[in-house]
Amino acid sequence: MPDILESEIKYLPGVGPQRKKILSTELDIHTFEDLLQNFPYKYVDRSRIYRIREITGEMPFVQIAGQILSFESFDMGAYKKRVVAHFTDGEKIMDLTWFNGGRYAMKTYKPRTNYIVFGKPTVFNGRINIVHPEIDPVEETQTSGMGMQPYYSTTEKMKKQGLTSRSIEKLTKNLLDRLKNPIPETICCDILSRLHLISRDEALRTIHYPKNTKLLEQARIRLKFEELFFVQLNIVRYASDHRRKFRGYTFNHIGDIFNGFYHNCLPFQLTEAQKRVIREIRQDVGSGRQMNRLLQGDVGSGKTLVALMTMLIALDNGFQACIMAPTEILAEQHLATIRQLLGGMNITTELLTGMVKGKKRKEVLDRLENGEINILVGTHAIIEDTVRFSRLGLVVVDEQHRFGVEQRARLWSKSENPPHVLVMTATPIPRTLAMTLYGDLDVSVIDELPPGRKPIVTRHFYDNGMASLYSGIRQQINLGRQAYIVFPLIEESEKTDLKNLEDGYEILCHTFPEFKLSKVHGRMKPRDKEEEMNKFVCGETQILVATTVIEVGVNVPNASVMVILDAQRFGLSQLHQLRGRVGRGAEQSFCILVTNSKMSDDTRKRIDIMCDTNDGFRIAEADLKLRGPGDLEGTQQSGMAFDLKIADIARDGQIVQMARDEAQRIIEDDPECNSQKYAMLWDRLRQLKKNDINWAAIS
Ligand code: ADP
Ligand code: MG
């Protein structure tokens, strides 16, 4: 039986060729089902009719029943008219005003006829007034129900063509009325009853026409679950499939290299968290299946060391390993760190970035291919086709959010079996987001900082308090510390930003004549940048004036002050990353966020959270709530675009978890995904994947 919901939208009465086109281009609605899945973004309670005497200008939307007494029009400039209708409920009079479309209103609405008007009241000239009201004849409002009225998103283009929220409402109602049979279910009834979810039919009818808020809530939960459940089912299915299909290399041998490093080179005790994570990794790489692991840990928690020790396990088993950083500076830093840690050990490390060219590049590539190089450190240059390993067993990726599923797949072509993959993330991702974005990865968490670190003290300063800020900086430097001063540099306003940085640098040089300053920004030649940076790293300069180029990875334990100017222009995770540049030594460190005195609510929230906590996970959760997942850096590249219609992974964490558990239970029960018992689910999953390219992209 063909599913009526798959019918093209043009077969719905009320949808002509023009509307068909605009619905598809503006709202991505092509079928009956798409229209049903176009959920209202808000509801307005229309169950109550107000008297004019009750209304004040402070009220939200209200509706009033009554009649128009007369129209009046006023010229506004050459061609425009303001039209006012005097409207009465039989007791008092109010005004309805049109700045546009007044002529149409005069033609359409007749005096001495019963109407329900609806809109946001204001007070004008001492009289209650509604600008651009919605007006319905009384009979029509009665048939369409007087409960909660749904509001649908519209675009400018739609409005121009007269396709308003109200028209969408009518089309949707029309469709629901035509669907005489229950809307087909997509989730097996044992799941529904176990989780106390209502049927799809009830949920879809209620979401468009809720009788009350309680039923609406039930409908929303059911639909959110459905949406998240199929995302999770797809991810879990993919991961389990992948696991069965691909063997991984088995690293079952811990040998001289790992042990030699552990006993002779390790400059400190591992934290308990580091030990636990290394155990998890050892188990994983020794299991015979391919490791796909996300290593989460706040800045400074010692992920690099864990990555290095994992690489040593690969080497002990006769494999090569590589580590990829998001930028050249970081790659170089990683190489320097690794070489220093490995000290006198007989391990060959090399660098491969876009900057390594010509003869040097050829030499690196040759030595890589004949197996001479044990550890390759680089940027994305590593995944280019020309880069061939002799025996690549492990890939470490630093900073996951610039590295999606697709790139991971490209790595596989570099060895017989897929190498093990360890993805490190310094931007902590909240659990619910990780589950949705990186659901096919296992997760290890370093939830402990190395001992002796003092929590960074974070303070907020207004930009008129710079004098005391400067004296604080001076004090710290006189104690032998160093300071970062960060200027924002946002691409769209790059020119002014650079000027701010240059001017600021001059001022700072005058303010601190007794100190030496370095200056770094992304527009400098790499060599100059490095030179300036190095002066700061080796303590020759005391203040580093910079843009966010220092955001990730720079490691100067002696720096104890991080000043962030125009802090309102940075997002939470960026502020947290920047703050992570200090607090790396044993001394007390400070982070100073400077804003002007006109702070928006959002800015205030961000600053408060920063001053309140150093916990990256709390900050990431807050960030997700403030910005929504769509804005999170790099989610587009993660391999799964966020196209959730009703669920919000920031706020619906519990439902994400429910969906995940349920999906896992089903895959365990039916690993081949072909049991008749779950046929309904597999059919639906196939249908979703067929209709939506975004779904296909992740498997
Ligand atoms: P992340 O990459 O997680 O931001 P790093 O690996 O760069 O952190 O480590 C931050 C600093 O802490 C480095 O200087 C590193 O040498 C040091 N470190 C790492 N692990 C420990 C430990 N167990 N004890 C003391 N210091 C450590
Ligand atoms: Mg790091």
C-alpha cells in the first residue's frame, strides 16, 4: 500500500504550483509528511476572549470579539496611508491600525460584522491599539478551535506571496482532516509502552493542535524521542557493523620502548586518570578490533603524554604512528615536546606540514615509506594521497572538531587494516553532544589535572579600570612571571582589529617601559611569528601581545597572567581555551576578562560562568545552552549536519540518553538488523536515509 504521507504536496487542496514551489524552496516541504513534520515554533493561548476595559499595553497577545464601527485613513507622505479601524466590543472602543495593507483591510472587513481580532496591544494617544491585527470572522474561529493557536516559521519571501503562519496552519489542518486513518506508527509498541510514549498519530495531531499544555508536552517528548532515537539507531548500527566488518591490528605486546620510556624518561608520576585511560587504550588496541577512541580532557590535563605512550605501544608492536595537529605551530610544538620527552631514546621522529617542501619533503616521504621514520608529526598534510607509510598502526588526531568522519576514512587507505585512531579533544564536548556527534567513538576521559596546579583565579574588569589591571600585571612580572594580553581578531572586522592590536601594543610599550614585549598575530610571516613567540617562550620578553593565534597548545609554564581584552567578543569555549594557556606551572595564575560597561545579558552570563568555574565540562554545557549546537565549531564538518527539527541536544540530554540506551538494546538483540520483530524500525531507518542526504553521510 503506498503511504499517503509520501504523496507530493501539490496533491493537497490549497497548494497550487506557486505554493508548491515556495514551500519546497523556503521550508523544504515536498510531501505530506514534510508538512506534518513542520512543527509550530510557538503557541498562543486563544482560549480566552478579553474585554477592552481589561486590556493594558503590557499584555502579550490578546483576542477581542466585536465589530468595526468605521475606518479612517491618514496620509503618510506621498503614497502611503495609515488606516485605522475603530473597533468596539459593545462597551468600549479601541483602534486597529495598518501601516501597510490598509486598503486591503478596508475592502475585506465590513463594519457591523462580528469578528475576533487578535494581536499585541499597545497604548497610543491614550487609547488601546493593535497594529496589524489578525482578524477572523466569528464562525471560522469557532470551527478552527479556540485552544492554543500554533505559529509556524515563515520567511520574507513567503510573506510576500501571502503565505503566512495562518496559511500554513490551514494547510496543516486540512491535511490532518483528510488523514482519516491513523498516521502510521514508526516505533514498535513495546518500546512505546515501556517508555510511556504516546502514538505517532496522537503526537502529530497534538503538536499542531494541542488541547492543553499537558498533552502538548507529551507530544513533544514523543516526537523528540523519535527523532533522536533514529539518529542513535543509525549511529549504533554503524558502529557495530563497522566493528564486525573490520579487524584491527592487535597490539598485544608491551615491550622495551614503552617500558624504557616509562622507567627512564617519564619526568613525573602519571595521574590516576592518565593511568586509567592508558589501561583502557591498551585493552582496546589489544582486542583485535580497531580502536576508535575519543580522548577528552581539559586543557593541561596531560593528553599529549597519553598519546605519546600510545604511540610507543604501536612502535613496540612493529608499527609506525602519526599525530596530526590543526596548525603548523602546534605540529611543531608537538614535535618539540615529543623529542624532548623521548630524550636519548632511539626513536626517529619527523615533521610533515605544508611548509616542508622540495627535497626535504621528498626525503621525509621516502623515509616514511621505507619505515625509517617511527613517529610522524604533522598537520592535515599527512592525509594527502602522496603520503605513504610502511606500516601505519596508529593515528592520533589533536583537536577533533576539524577532523570528521570523512578524513578518518581517508586514513584507512594508508594501511592494510584500518589503523587505530585516537582523537584528542581539548574543547570538552558535553556527553549528549558527543553521543550524537561521535557516537561511533568510544570515549575516555581524563578528569584530573596533574598535581600541584592551583585553580586559575578569574576576574572581570571594566575597561575603565585598566590602571589597577596594569599594576597587577606589573606585580606579577616583578615576581618573575610572564603575561599574555589578547586582542580579538575577527575576520569580518580584521582591519580595525589589527589596528586595535597595533595601537594597543604601542600603548602597552609606553605603559611598561621597564619590560620587553612580543607581538604575534596570524597575519605575520610564519618565521617572524615563530621568532617573536620563541622570545616569549624562552623568557626574553615578559609580555606577549597577541591575537587568538595562541589559543591552542602554547605551553609556557612561567606565564601566570592571561588578559583578554574585549572579552565580550569571544565565545565561552574560546575564553576557556585562552585561559588554559596559564595555570600550567606551580604558581597561582590569573585570568582577567576585560569588557566595556555596556554588557549584554549573554555577555554577562558568559563572564559569570568563567569567573565561577574552571571546569571545562561545565563551561561546554553552558556554551551549548547559550549558543545551541548548530553554532558549535565544526559541527558541520563532523559528518552529520544538525538537522533536528524538534529535539535540542543541549536541553534534551535525558531523551538523548534514553534514545541511546534503547538503540543499543535493539542492536544487541538484533545485530544483523533483519529480525521481523523490529522490521518497523529498519524500514523507517531506510526511509529516513533515503530521503535525507545528511543521514547517508554518516554511514
Ligand atoms: P593537554 O594536551 O591535555 O592540554 P599536555 O599534555 O600539553 O595537556 O600537558 C600539559 C602540561 O602538563 C605539560 O607541560 C605536561 O608535560 C604536563 N604534565 C602532563 N602530565 C603530567 C603529570 N602526570 N604530572 C605532571 N605534569 C604533567
Ligand atoms: Mg595539548
